[in-house]
Amino acid sequence: MAEELIPADSDEAAAAAGAEEEEQPIKQRKNGLYPGVSDELAENMTSGWADTELRDLEPIAQAAHTADRRAALSARFPGERLVIPSGNLKTRSNDTEYAFRASTEYAYLTGDQSEDGVLVLEPQGGGHRATVYLLPRSDRENGEFWLSGQGELWVGRRHSLAEAEQLLGIPAKDVRELPEKLREATGPVRVVRGHDAAIEAALTDKVTAERDEELRVNLSEARAVKDAFEIGELQKACDSTARGFEDVVKVLDKAEATSERYVEGTFFLRARVEGNDVGYGSICAAGPHATTLHWVRNDGPVRSGDLLLLDAGVETHTLYTADVTRTLPINGRYSALQRTIYDAVYDAQEAGIAAVRPGAKYRDFHDAAQRVLTERLVEWGLVEGPVERVLELGLQRRWTLHGTGHMLGMDVHDCAAARTEAYVDGTLEPGMCLTVEPGLYFQADDLTVPEEYRGIGVRIEDDILVTEDGNRNLSAALPRRADEVEAWMAALKQG
Ligand code: GLY
Ligand code: MN
Ligand code: MN
């Protein structure tokens, strides 16, 4: 099959057909212009296909929520046209593309994940009229469906515009008409930048970076408080992630025989089977790699006696991700020093989680966890006290390295464009979800700590929902306390 169709689809065939022919509709250039495609075959391929239109579709589960989100956005930008693209495929090499992941802003407002889609909110009356612009189904008559690399015969069936309307609850139009419409549009416009160069080019004379950034910031801040649908998805993400961690524990012997890649591949299987993907590159860091915060090469050995720091999260089909870390003894038992360090991080996390409640300052959980870690570092003689002096000078940061958490949602570092006053200087509210993830990291070449500390890294990370009266740990299915971790590992290895 590939033999026959590749010439017509390839760059070589396009070049052979000539640049002029590239400009023409496929129907006009099919006869004799494609090597390996006879006129008879070209004609034959236009007919004999069943009507597969889907009718009476139910709206997707989040349709009511996306309508509320669009209404909130509309209220913030009255009288302005708002353009929110999904993004395009990105070339990896030649005609091979990276896996597509719709922009968070677009998916948040539509529930759709199509590449090349664009949501437009057009001012109407006191509010806006929403339209989602999508690539319609491939045309069978002109050969697009099998002669174009983006034809459905190659990439799979898309929803028709009528189907998309029913599913999303938003009127749908052909996205190929949108650039022209945008060029002709009058009145104030804003676009979410960075996803679709062609859409931005169509608006280049109408938008400013500053005004577009205000739109991005607004959408980032709007996502801070999760609705009921989102909380359900985050719980699903955490539950799948817990199962992925169990999968890893069960195959630690295979990882020992191979490398950290076995851990990565094992978790990835769970993410792809139960969800859309991993929400970020899994950090599968054994031994001293645990002290590298974003260790994603995952090509090192997994050795009995060392720790495995696994930081990984399943992203659900609706694009909500977990972000969970456990630091596990590869042979099932923490050594005395590993346990001392682990317990310090555990105590710091307990203090951090206890500081997560409505009305608390966002910074409180970080400060609470840092204080506990600093007390231990002073107690162990690694830094000279008193604790207040160390905290004031930030000397603990040589070993604590990073902030104690971040907002979590569709992006692992969610709400990243929010203003400082709305985020790190802000106040926690019910519905916010954040990670609490203190750590201690003693680099292998850190001459300021005793030799036995060197190469040990510990992080414990959970996903904490702010509730009306406190918090709920969405990733509580995974044990955290050292003795519970050991018992859990022993049970999984036996089972
Ligand atoms: N996995 C990245 C982080 O914990 O922030
Ligand atoms: Mn993490
Ligand atoms: Mn995190």
C-alpha cells in the first residue's frame, strides 16, 4: 500500500509535479501528474464510499464547564475579538511529526484537542459568540483524502463540522477560511501567541505583544481554581499514576538488569494505556542521579542499595496531569542514613501539607517545609545555626535547591503565566490544586558534607487539593512514610 501511495504524497512527487501544480486543486492535477497513479485509479478513488456521518451525538462531559469558562473570559474582555489556537503539528524530521498535544488554553475553553483548531470569540451584543474553526473531513471528490499527507486515509478520520458542533456545543466552521476572515476583521483583537504562526501572521497588523500577554495571563489565572470536572480528572490522573508506580516496583529486578529506561518504559506503558501520555518527561533517577533535579536521560544503572527517585505523572485523556514523586529503596529497605534523610523530607512534607488550607498564604507551605529541612541540616552539623540565621541567609538552599511546590492542572507547572500577586504572593482558595514536594539533595561531588551523604537525593511529592476546610491529598493511594513504603514494596514484590 505504501509503495503505491508514497509517490503521490511525498515531497519528491510534489517537486516532480512542479510548484505551479502544487497551487492547483488536486482534482485538476491528478491526471497523469502523479507517478504511479493512473487516471483510472484517480477516478476510481472518488466514489464507492459509505456515508459515515455520526448523528445525534451527546456533548462531551466537560461541555457545560467549557461554556462557563468561555463566559468568564467573555466578561473580562468585552467588545474584543479573542483568538485561541490549538497549535499545529511540529516536524521532527522530513515527513515525521512529534506527537501533537493541543494548547492548554484551547483545550481548556473547548474540550477539543484537534490540531489546527482555533477558537474565536467574536463580540456580539454585550458578550461574545463562540465559533470553533476546524479542519473538516477530507474531500473524497477531489482526492484530498488519499493524495494529501493530512488526508484522512493517512492520519485517520476526523469529526465532521456538524459532529464537532454536537460534541463541543460550539458552532464549527472550516479553519481554512479563518486567516482571510481575520485579515478582514475590524475592531480590537487579541490572540494567544506561540501556537499557530499562520493565525498570528493573519493578525500581525492588529495585535500587540502586551495586549496578547494580558489574554494569556488571564487564562492562566482563570485556571487556578478547578471546577468539579477538573478535580475529577486530577483524581483520575493521580490514581493512574499510583498504578504506574506499582508497575515499576514490580519490575525493579528487570530495571536492575537493564537501566533506568526500564522504569521509564514501564511507567509510560501505564500512561499510554490509561491516559493520553505522561504529563512531563518522567524523572527515573537511581543512585546519584537523584540529585539532578530534572534527570530525564534515564540511561543509568539501577543498583541494589541505592535509592530510586521516581518523579512521574499520567496525563488523562482530557489533558490533566498528576505530578508525584516517591524515593524508593531499590532493594526494598532504606539504609540507616537513607532513612534519616528520608524522614527529614517526610517531616518537611507533613509540615508543608498541614499549611495548605483556604485563606493561607501561598508561600506558607514552602516556608513550613523549608524550616523543618533547615532544622535537620543544623542538627546534623552540615550548616552552622541558629536556624533563623540559616533561613535568613538561605544557606539551606545548597541542599534544598527548589521551591516546595507549584500549581497543578492541565500543565504540570500550571498557571505559569499568572501575575506574582495572583500566585506566589496570593492566597489559597478551595479548588486550587498544588504539589507539595520538598527534597534534600547531596551532590556526589559536594565536599562540604560527610562522604556517606554524597550522592543521596530524596524528594517526596504529592498533589494536594485545597478544600473548604483544609486539604485533600489526591495522591494518597501511594504510601509516603518510610516503613509504609517498605511494606508496600514487599507486598507488591510478593504479589
Ligand atoms: N516533575 C516536575 C516537578 O516536580 O515540578
Ligand atoms: Mn514532580
Ligand atoms: Mn512538581
